[in-house]
Amino acid sequence: MNKTYFAILVAALGYFVDIYDLILFSIVRVPSLKSLGLNEAQVTSQGLFLLNVQMAGMLIGGILFGILGDRKGRLSVLFGSIFLYSLANILNGFVQTIEQYTILRFIAGIGLAGELGAGITLVAEMMPKEKRGYGTTIISAVGISGALLAWWMASKFDWRVAYFVGGGMGFMLLFLRVGVLESGMFESLKKSSHSIKRGHFLSLFTQRSKLRRFVNGILIGSPLWYVIGILITLSPEFAKALLTVDAIDAGKSVFYSYTGLVFGDILAGLISQKLRSRKKVIFIFLVATTLAIITFFRMTGLSADQFYFMTFILGFCVGYWVLFVTVAAEQFGTNLRSTVATSTPNFVRGSLVAISLLFTSLKPSIGILSAGLYTGLITLGLSFLGLYFIDETFHKDLDYTE
């Protein structure tokens, strides 16, 4: 098999396992916390806390694995990250207390942080600029479908078994990684000059141009984790407030939203290749997300099927994730590319901490529905601002340094 195609395959399967493990907690939040003896109110509060702990771990892991990817190589991250989160998820199946759950979700978060950025960086550097969008689209579409398997496993088996399966798939994937070659751009940089600093994360904050690109990238991606982390994870609570006729299962909401996300990612990637632009397509999807969120909060008395259809639409509209990650990889030179491509998605995931704090601070005074809507509109407003100031990168040659 062609080395580029093999790298795409392995990166896609790696992201598949990554998403399976990442989203599994949102699916098993209620049954797992109830089995540990928590009541309904604690399931909501502790569930948000554990999600924030996992995202905080990803924030830290995004920095650590991003730096490692630029200093030691893209492959070192692909091996290290999957080993760490696979081990953490197997141990997660044995937890007996909320304290153990918290520690392992934090460790898993650190491990989950490295997979996507390293895979996207590796494939983007191996493909010609006119076609790399196809490679990253395949990685994202295959990877995001890991959430569908997570839902199926959780619906058929005990939540502990679902964690065991995720960890087991990760260790099996390590054997495939052996055949993947390192990025040629990285190897050339490593051999050509020792004076160029690689993986200098703090340099992102010392130059206005770098900081602007980095922050704008984070803002662009934040609506996706508002939708997944707030609207979908807390879908039973929102459904109750919206007077939905039937009870809503959070796991099914995740399933339908991620099904929509898969289709959205594929369409966004293909349209981007057709229009030869990342920014135009992201703008279209952000507008669609805004309309979908407003519609979501205006629809009351839905049946379960109608509510799940809305979660599908929400997932589809935030299906520009593949473009956002690709743009992050294309914004910086080879000596900082892994650092940015790995840390940016995880800063976006980590932004859920701030988003959920805003939501929870508004909720007591204005209620769950108004708090959810205002939080979403603020998040989207910042995202439009970031998109306006970021550079178009479709035609950008990636063989350069900062």
C-alpha cells in the first residue's frame, strides 16, 4: 500500500478509537454515575465536573503532545497518546468511587489530546496542497464515526465493558502504527538545521501575529464543543425543559448528533475542495449552526424522534470540524505545526470549561433554556470574529518554518 494512503488509514483508525473513548463518557454518564450511588442532581453536577476534568486533561495534553510532536516527531505522539488513553480507559472500567473516576478521566484526557493533531499534521505534510483536504476529510469522517460504535457498545453492554473495549482497540491499533513512516518535512527540518527551535509553545504568545492566528483558530472551533458538551450531553435536561413528550436518552442524542457530524464533515471537506477555500465553507456552516441553535430552543412539545432529528441537524451543522483542524495545521510552519495542530483542538475542547461555567452561572437566574441559548450565541459571536481575522490557507505551501 502507498505510504501516504497507509498513513491516512492509520490516522483515521486512530482518530476513530480516540473519538470512541472521548465521547463514551457523555454516553454512559447517567448509568455509570448512578451505579456509583449518585442521585439525579449529582449526576448532572458531577457529570459536568467530570467532563470538565477530562477537557482540562486534554488542554494539558494538547500542549505536551504538541511540543513532543515538533521536537521528537509526529509518530512519537501517535504512539504515546494512544498508549496512555487506552490504559486509562481499561482502568476506568474498574472504578468504584467518584474520586477514582475523576483521576482516570483526567489521565485519559491527557492521552486523548495527542491523536488528532498528530495525525492531521502527518497527513497534511505528506500530501500535495491541492489534495490534502481529501486526506484530512477521510481522517475526520472515519474518526468521528467512532462515536457511533461507542453508542452501540453502551446500548448493548454494561458501561464498564464499553470502557474495556475502547482500551483494547487502542492497544490493538499500536501494532498498525509500526508500519507508518515519519513526515518527510519534519525529517528534512530535523537534519537541515539545529538553530531553528522546534515546538516552542511559548513563542505563540510572544509575537502578535502568532498569537492572533492561534487564538482565532480556537475561537472558530468552540461552537462544536458548545453543541456537544452542553446541548447534547445535557439533552435529557433540555428536553424536559422544552416539554418533550417522551423521555430522552443522552446516549441516543450523542449517536444522532455524531451521525450528523460525520455527514457534515464529509460535505464540508468536499465543498471546500470544490470552492478551493476553507473560510467560505466554515462561514456557511457557522451560519447554519446559528439557525439550528435558535430553532432548537424554539421547538417545544416534540416527540422523541423529532428531538433526535434536531440533534442530528445540530451535529451536521457543526460538521466543519475537519476544516477547522486542517486550518490549524496549515496556519504555522513545520517547526510549530504539530504544537499548534495538537494544542488548538484541545484548547477548543478545553474551552468547554469556560462555556459550561458561563452556562451554569446564567442558569440559576434565567433558567436552563435562556442560559443555553445565550451561551450559544456568545460562543458563535466569538467564532465569527475569529473567522473574520484568520487567513485563508487552501493554497498554502506547508514546507516552511516560522
